[in-house]
Amino acid sequence: MKNRREFLTLSGAAALYLLTGCSDGGTNPGGGGGDTPPGEETANALPIPELKLPVERAGVKHYDLNIIESQHTFFEGVKTNTYAIDSTYLGPTLLLTRGDKVSLNYTNKLSVETTMHGHGMHLPGEMDGTAHQPIAVGGTWSAKYTVDQTACTNWYHPHYLHQTAPHVYQGLAGMLIIEDDESRSLDIPKRYGVDDIPLVLQDRFFSADRRKIVYDPSMDQLDMGYVGDTFITNGAISPVFDAENKEIRFRILNGSNSTMYDLGFRNAKSFKQIATDNAFLEEPIEMNRLLLSPGERAEIVVDFTDDMDAEFTLYDFMHSQTFLTVNVSKSATASTTLPAVLTTLDPVPTATNSRQFTLGMRGMDTFTINGKTMNMNRIDAALSRGDVEEWEIINGTGMNHNFHIHGTHFRVVSRDDDPAAVAENDKGYKDVVYLPPHSRLKFIVEIPNDDVTADAANPYMFHCHFLEHEDNGMMGQFTVS
């Protein structure tokens, strides 16, 4: 099976300039990465999404993006119908820098309305891209804001009422990377497509002729997870990444609708997690397995320095599926040494108010928070800038859920009333957190004391990020005044 690499790529020199501030050369970040000449890439090379360059107009960096119907080659010789953003499946990676004034301009060329939400972004409610900001067929909507948060790996995807799951499933998603002075000063891999690699992990069902992505969940799949039988990475099935023998940074996104992934290398090779959803961890955490629920991100660094000519398989142990083969086949063209200290996070603040949210069900296919289903005209919580609250989230069901909050991040402080039960890699800035069946957790949420606001006409959301649960009621709204 050959991968047709229908993703666009950015020249290596431009990528290096954007991510390192250097312009003294580089290598092509497309295909398998490194300096493989055109036509000599590994068969089924890992596609690397285009690193989108903005156009600056009047001091604002504009990213012009088209949401389109397209076709993508998942299987040799077959064109599968998809949705995409300026591509054939998924969308380009957007690189933002803290302090940038940006305008993300989405033009909807689909035959249906949709939206585009900046997941993990701290921005005003009217720029959040939820169901309150629909993009009409043929229309353009712009998310305009100043980037004001620490370096992290976020993503963008639709958030249309009752239709988030099918729109994402057809291919609408892309990574949204934020850099800042601190991230650029660290001695970590940062050459996009060479040693800084985005991995969008998903699973899909296809029709018998493979020409359609099939979204048709049964009642049981709505409840327990719509887990496809074909696992894909950046739109490719079991791709290969030809790596340099050095430290490699993988930015991993669980971009699935409702699948838990238990990730690791089949030979138990260890790696170090350096970042979670919304920021670096204070220090690298060594591990050999990583559990990610839908919407969660993790950045890991794997040291392949002594692994020349070796091969490693990134595997989902929960479903016995291969996501990626890493072939260490190239000599390092630059070296990095992962520092022992990455950042200093603010101390967890003391809450002055508390709230409780119970995730439940009504009947067989309606999901609730505190007994209520999503209502666009109802505000479930009213907060103010600078508020610090403790939220207790209770999973009152026998199925997996998670919890996502818009507009800010939180710090997990206990699981089942036990602070010691919080995993080390869950102690950073999070915006999605996993809740196993019949469990509870507490987190501290702090509303930024800046220009971020969300009124009743453009509120923020909180919801389960198992998209079938979200679409079928497990979502609420809050304002920030």
C-alpha cells in the first residue's frame, strides 16, 4: 500500500525559521521527514500536514482556510469522499506565537452549515467557534483575537449543535500550535516535520467499496463508543516515519470521536512526556504507556540516539492496533538534549467557590449533566473574570466519559477524593480530563483576569468530549462577565 501524500508541505527552511527563528537552511518536512529526495520516500510514508503561513495585513496575521468536500486515498487505488480544510483530509497545522494578533478566516464550501472551534484556545466567547457562531453555506466566519497563553498543542474542529461528531468523523480537524519565548529557548526538538512531528490519531469505519467514511452508530455505540475498525495517523493507515537517530518530539492528539487509546511502543521503549493539553509539564516524566481520551493532547520526546537501523511500533494496546512505525534510518542533522526542568507552573490557587457536575443519562440515548440536556438558550453557570472555583465532576454511569472546558484550563487536584491518585502527567494545565465509570474528580479552574468574556449570546461550553455523548445532550454553557 502506497500513501499518496495528498497533504501539502512547507519548505523546510520556512518551517525552521518559524519554529527556531533560524533561516540557515533545513530539510523538507513532508512525507517521512528528514532530507529524503523526492521519489525516494518510504512506501506509505507518514503524511505531515502543511504548516500554514499567515498573510499579515495591517498588523494582523491572517490564516485563510477553506472548509471543503474532497477525496482522499486511504486505500491504494481508491478515492474516499471526505471533508477537509484546504487538503484532502484533515487540515493544515497553524502556528501561532504568544502576542500575535490573528484572524482565522474560515470559508464554508460544504453543502451544510458547520462551525470551527479553537479547542484549548483562550479567547472571547464570540470567537470560540461553537454552535453560537455558525458558518453558513458559502459564508466566511473569522476568529479574531490576540494570542495570550503559554506554549502548547491545541487543535481546531467543528462544534455544530448535534452534528459535531459526524463533521469531525468526515475529516474536519487540524492542529493549532502555540509557541512563546520560553518554548523557543528550550533545547528540545522543534524542527517541524523533521524532529517535531504532529500525530493526529483516529479510527474510522469505511464502506465495503471504501469510497465512503461510514458514520452510523448503533445505540450501543452511542453509549460505549463508536470505535472504528481501521486506525489512522494523519490520514494514513499504518504509515512509516523515517527518523533521525536523535531525540524526536511527537505532538499527539487523540482526534477520535469516542475511543480511548492506551499508547506505547510494542518493545516497551520508554519516552518522556513534556507537555499536556495546555502547557509544558514542569519536568519531563518518563513512562512507557500513555492513556489519552478523546480531545486530549500530549507531547512526548523519544530518544533514538542509539537506535540506528532499529524499528519501533507505536501501538494502541487497548485495541491491539498499530498507529505508526518509526524507522530510525537517518543520521542526526542537529542534536538536542532534553532539559531536566521545562517550566515553572503557577501554584494551584485556592478556590473561593465550588460547583458539582454529575454526568448521567436519561433513557437509552440521551446524556445529561446535572439531569439536564444541552439547551442553547440556557446558561448553567455564571462566572466572573478572576474567579477561582473547585469543580467536582462525577461520572454517575457505567461508561467512559471525559470533561472539557472552553476558554480556560484547570488543574486536577484529586481523583475519588484522593490527591495521591492524580497521575503526575495529569498535574499540568488541562482542558480535557478522563473519568472512568463510576468515578469522580476535582479540579481548580481559574478564569483569566483579562479581556476574555463570554455573554449569554456567546457563552462558553463545558461538555463530555466523547462526541456522541456531546451531540446527544451532555453539554452545558457558562458565561464570564
